[in-house]
Amino acid sequence: MEEVQLIRLAAVGDVTAFHREPESAWVHAGPELAKYDAVFAQNERLYSNTTDLPDVGFTELTRPEHVAALRLGHLDVVSFASNHCYDLGPDVFMETVGAMRDQGFAVIGAGKDIQEARTPAILERNGLRLGFLAYSSVLRKGYEARPGKPGAAPMRAHTLYEQTDYQPGTAPRIRTFADREDLAALLADIAAAKKQSDFLAVSLHWGVHLVKSVIADYEREVAHAAIDAGADMIIGHGPHILKGIEIYRGKPIFYSLGNFCFDMPLDLLEAGMARNPEFRHLIETHRTIKTATDYDEWFAAYVMSPDQILSMIASVELTSDASIQRIVCRPVLINTRAQPVPQNADQPGFQQVLDYLREITADQKLSTHYTVDGDNLVITAG
């Protein structure tokens, strides 16, 4: 019997071009990602030589020539629907989009206007059309694209604080729900993109950052609605830590793929804290380790939470009719040089990621199973 030729699509979380030694970022993960037919990532950095830094706290800015190093990650599609995308205004925003496109990446979720930001990327692999859309739920006011204005494609949400105890001053229950207009636009985009693609992945920069396990109400609402409308895979990122995985109607929802490949040296972290009280409060609230560590030179923020060094390469294996044959992930550990290192099953990091996934999945009452298969975890519905 002839072996079925599978198409393998991979997705990783937040990536940037390193501030120093940018090519070193992909020494371990690049060869692994080269094995896939298509690779998606979320870009978290601006690329520009500007020296004009408004009061936006820490902004992810590095030299534009560094973006070429991202090619070593074998990336094909890059979302720029980020909470940092518009930190330095429209010129640097468009400069960054242009720098990534000049390197051959299909940039989604961002553009010169709302129409371009909502335009899908379509790749053809072995006769299959793979579609990609991207949105952000964690945008500051004015970062969203509009007619005639650059920015990111928005998928905003609203928050209510519900008093659950009759006594004043008690902690509320936090309720979130999708913005109706943004959700309607997203669903319309999915319907249109499905006419152009056989398999459609939807990327969302969202979530409760740096808080273990928690998945906000609106994330489940939007993910389920997107799949009901025709999406085949939800790729979440933004919280900077892994979140649980759900299989809904046979389709994977990766609520957060966490960090993957980016650096933030201690001097840049401290400069951002000195410049902006909001950013200082964020770091001080979540940072659990106060003394110097081996991470400081490359990414001091990794010591904010020990969970941040856990990552993965998420993937789906597709048959020739675009059916999902398997949903898998390769556990990844981020080393002290901020490099993602794919873990083999006999390495401690492999079990560390597996144990963490099982813990956060159970915490959020997601009935997902993880089964070891070689150096991968096969993901199935409970």
C-alpha cells in the first residue's frame, strides 16, 4: 500500500530578531523547523533605526538588518497583530512590515489599512492551499487598523467585574466577552478565506499574560465561534507562557504557545522600567526572582516566572484532502542564551513541558490527552 504523503504545518509563539548575535537564536530550533512544509510565528519586535522613543514603556525595538536572521527559523507566515506593533507610530509600524516582507515573509494581521490587515496569506503546499489570518485582542487604543490608517486587525473584548459575595470589598468574578463588531468581522473574514483555502489557521494575540493556566471567557468564545465558522486551527499567543490546548469539533485550539525565540537583556528591561511606571509595575508584580541569574544577559524577563522557559512547536499533519491526520507538539526548553531547544523524550525538559501541559489543562477543565510518541506529544480529545 502506498504511504500517505502528509503535509506538516508548524506554529510557534512569540519571536523576535535578537539584539545581539541574531543568527545565534536559531542554532537549535532552525534545523527542526526546516522539516516542516510551512511554519507560522508571531513577531514581537519593531525593526527600525529610529531614536525617537515616546512614553510607551518597554518597546521591542531593534535594528532592521537583524530581521534577516528570522529566515534561519524557516518561517513562512508571520503575524504582526501585536500589542507592541504601533508603539512608535505609523512610520515605524510600516517600516517593520516592509522589513519582514523584504525577507520573504507573508505578514498577516497588520497593514496600511484595515482591509490589508484582514487579508489572509495563502500558501500552496503539495496541491493544498493553506490559509492564515491574524488578529489581536490586546491592543492599546489607536493601535487598531481602520480605513486609511495603519494598524493591526482587532479582535477586542470587554470586561465586567461581577460581585459574587454580598459583602462590599470582596474579590469579584471577572467576566469577558467578545466585541460584537470585531467578532462579526472576524467571522466574515473566515468565510471569505475558506473560499480561497483548503485549510485555515487563525492566529490570535490575546489572553491573560503571565498568569498560570487562566484562559479568559472571551478566548473560548472567539475560538469556538471561529471554528464553527470554518477555521481549522486556532493559534494563540501573547501571555508569554504556555496555556492549555483544547480539541473542539476535531480542531485544535492552542490557547497560548508562549515564548519561542526572543531576547531582552537586563539593561533594556531596566531602561523600560525607568522610563515608564506602568511597565515597572508589570515587571515588579510578576517577577519572582530578584537576584542575578544566568538569563540576565539574554532575556532577564525569563526569570519573572520559571514557566516562561517552557515552550513548544505545535503542528498538524494533513492528508491530501486537508483532513487532520494528527495533532502533535514538540516540547521545547529555552536555554540561558534565550535559544529555543527542542527536547528529545529522554531529556528532562520534555517531561517538564508534558507535566506542565497536563497540569494547566486539568486546571482549566479541558479534557485533552497528551501521549508520548517518540520525541513528540500526540494531542487528542478526552
